[in-house]
Amino acid sequence: MTGRVDSSMVTSANELPGYRIVRNLGIVRGITVRSRSVLGNLAAGIQTIIGGNISILTELCEKAREEAYEILLQHAAQHGANAIVCMRYDANEVMQGVTEVLAYGTAVEAQKIV
């Protein structure tokens, strides 16, 4: 199986409603490491002074999560999965201004319950 797992077959729960897990294929992950640009840091600094939502950083975080999630879907498909259960995100600062975002879960083969 190639491509990616359909996002409708991903859950943070231990089960996928309407499906029976017939095979556990192991832990899968998607990881990305991102940094802010000098201009992004400057704009974020200005937004910090003004207060409220720091939209530049929110956008950066959202893009990093989306990228890690897409890699996760591809990694699961490479293992022959059609679903992912127990999906989670984690993030760590690798060095100042550089953040690692990890999306992970358990790749499974699930069959629709008839």
C-alpha cells in the first residue's frame, strides 16, 4: 500500500467507531523541525508588545503540525495501515527558535463492522 492513510481513519481514541482492529502494525510517526525567520521574529516581537494572539507564531505552529501529520499518514501507509489509533502530537524546542513537532500513533489494519 502506498500513498497515505485517509484522515477520516485517524483518531486519538483507542478504537475507531464502526471498525474492528484486525492487525496492529506498530508505532508510526511524522516529524518536522522548523524555525522562525528573522522577519518572523521581528513581527512576532511587535505582536507581543501589542498583545493578544501572536498570529505569525500561530501560523508557524499550525504549518508544522500539518506537515508532521501528513508525514505520519504517509508513514502509516508505508507500513500497510488503513487507520491510525491513539494519535498524539508532541513538540520540543531543539534549540532557541527551533522547534521539533512530532505526530505519532499506532498504525492498524481496520475492517468495517457490517
